Amino acid sequence: MVLKTFNVQEEVYSKYSKYCKERGISMSKQVTMFMKVQTEDEPEVREEYLAKLKKIEKEGRIHIGTIEDFRKRYGIKEDV
């Protein structure tokens, strides 16, 4: 591992630092993952995820209606 210095806007850094602390996330790990994703030609996808996608693709689609159908059903007259 190497130590690098970056210039980051103070406001952005503060918000992201707070975000990471609240969620117990390592900021360094997030930066590393971002760089890795940006530089990979093909993102890695787990086989379990691909299997789930294939299963979903094979399932039939259902029609849930339009926004107008929703409004009629629930008595909504206009957008809020």
C-alpha cells in the first residue's frame, strides 16, 4: 500500500467523511474501490448474481397498469 495526497474540496471531503463515519465505512477503501472500478475493462460479477438474472429473465412479466390506472384506483386526482 502507498500513501498518496489528493486535493479535494473541503465541503465534499467533510460530507463524505461524515457519510463514511455514520456507516462504518473506510474512506480509503472506498477510494481504492472507485479507482479499481474505473480502470477495469470488465467488472467482476459473481456467478450467483448472473444465475439470479437468468432466472428473472425467464419469468413472465406482469402488467401493473399506468399512472392513470393507479390514480383511478386510489382516488388521486392530480400530482402532489
